[in-house]
Amino acid sequence: MTTIKRKRRWMAAGVLAIALSTFVLAGCFAKPGNHMNWQLIDVDRTMAGDAGNQKWNTYRFQTVGPFPEQRIAYVMFGDDITMDMWYTPYVNLGKKSLKEVLEDHYAYLQQCMWIGTALVFQEYRRDGKLIAYEANEFQMEVDLWEMAARGSHIDIRMIYIDRRSFSDAGGGGSDSSH
């Protein structure tokens, strides 16, 4: 009886060692990314200048969840950027300026009959050059990660978190990253 228990323990230990080794090796081959630094912008000031009229490739996406209204966000990026939305459904709006993004946001809220919140705009720079904008509603956190760079071409991954509480108890929100 004791020999059977010892064999089971050794087998369990062996399986655990193989599983841990697999996770460690998978981590070694995972594609690391660098979290991109952002800065809030004054939208009115930016739209008044030349930067407000510049057209960017624009994707619109929204949260998913049990709420009747969802939060909306946009990523705007240059032609030398590949944006990986990381399994997040999105709508490619083509090239839009900041003003057109604000207009689209208002029209989309009306189409869905949602109240929504004001968009907060952030800019992303790399080596002093503006490469992307991101705009999101309150209680939605959007992060851009630089995954790779080949000369002037950059691969960026978008990740968002819905910070609304999914319980009646209130609280800080859910980490339902997509």
C-alpha cells in the first residue's frame, strides 16, 4: 500500500515539474512588449492647430458586458503603425481627424440611444514624434503596448479594461481585459 502512495506522489511531482517547465519555457518565448507612455491633451487647443486637422487611421471599439450602455473608445494611428486590437471587435472608420472622431462619437451615441460620457484624449509619442492618439470614455482604461519596431514601422497592441463595477456592492471595477 505504501509503495502505491509513493509512486503516486512521484508521479504527481513529475507531472507538476513538467507543467512548471512548460510554463517557464512558454514565458521565455512569449513576445514581450513595452508599455507606451502617454500624455493627456487639451482637445480644444489641439483642434485649433494643424494637429487637429490631421487625418489618422481610426478604429472604434466598445466594452462588452451586462450593462445596457457600453463605453466607447477610439485609437488613431499613422500609416507606419500596425495596430493589433488583441481579440477586441472594432470598426475601421478609415482616416479621421480629432474633430471627426468627436462627431462620430456623438452620432454613435445617438444611434445606440446611449448617454455616454465625454471622451478623454491622450497622445502617444516615440522618440519625440507623435505616433498615435487614443480617446476613451470614463471608466474605461486603454493602454497601448509597443510590440516591435522595424525602422519607422511600429507594431502596437491595444488592451482595454472596463473599470465599471459588475456588482451591486460597488467598488473599483472589473479587470475584464480583452
